[in-house]
Amino acid sequence: MKVIMIEDDAELAEILSEYLVKYGIEIENYEDPFIALSVLRIKDFDALILDLTLPGMDGLEILKKVREFSDIPIIISSARSDLSDKVLGLELGADDYLPKPYDPKELEARLKAITRRRERREDKKSEFTIYKNRREIYYKNQPLNLTPAEFEVLSFLIEHPNQPIDREELIYSCESLSDRASEKTIDVIISRIRNKLKEDPKSPKHIISVRGIGYKFVP
């Protein structure tokens, strides 16, 4: 397991790294949150350990920024005891909150627990795997050759399985499209995605038309 940590306490980071590596967990720590965010955009990790009190940027702000481009499992590791921080962190997308001080063994257990949950979620996605940092989607273990708009539409549908999504919502979820894009644009994008999935347009397996609304993804 490879984990990125954003922690400005170098001594704590070293202690955790030396302990966790014994259990197959490799820690890559960054004290500078700006550098860490850049690394997260280009490298894949199994989890993120995030301190809240950091130089230059509050941990909750980092959490918001990470969730704009990644669904990586996140454990907040913080000495801040304010309940509102814990609640807000979970609401912003953290998976767990571990108050300092704690035993490294507890961190090990929580890391393994959240990565198991992630693996179960990915299993439910069936034949699809999303790599957000690389902006790639694999179908049946093969990469799909997708345009930016196709990637954004398909990943949004995959992340909302079995939910009817209207065309307008797909437009607004897609950074590659202008807000002035038409619903017909979405239909064209869906048609191209289906073609790349080799789906029968009359009887598609994964991307189903919902009359009067838009589309839904069936795993």
C-alpha cells in the first residue's frame, strides 16, 4: 500500500513511516501542502493522511481541493479537538478522523479498513476502473480512448450508478463543456462513448437512456 501524508511534524512523520513500512504501508510525506497537491495530481496513492494545521493552507481547504479531482480515501490526523472541525471534515469528504495523539497501530488498522472499503466500491463498478489523476477510464482492463468531455461525462455517470441523470446536470458537471452547450451535445457524447464501449445503441448494456430525463449508468 502506498500512502501520501501531508504533515509538517517531521518527527511524527518519521515515526509513522518507520512503523507502517513494517506492515507493507509505504508513506510519502510532504510538509508543504502546495507541493503535496501537485504530487496528488500526477501520482496515484491508495490513501491520504491529512493534518489540519499546516503552513500556508488549512487542512480543510486542502481537503476541498483534493475532492475536486480525486476520490482517494482520506484520514484526517489532527490535534484539533473542535467537534465542528471533525464534522466539517467528514462533510467535505474525509473518510475517517483520527485525533492526535494516537497509537500508530490504530492508524494502520484504519488505513487497511478504508482501503478495503474502496476495493469493495470498485468491485461494484464491475468492469470499469477510473484513474482520476491520469484522467483515464479502463473498461475490461483496457484503457478507453476518451476525449476530455467523454471522460468527464462517463466518470460522472459511473460515480452515480443506477441514478437517472438529466442532460443539464451532465453539462454542468463537465468542465470541458461550456454552460451554453446544448442537450444535443450530451447525446452526441453519449453516442461516442457507447461506440467506444461497443454497445448496441438499440440495447445498451451500461449507459441506458431514461425517457424525458437523460441517462443512467448500470454497472
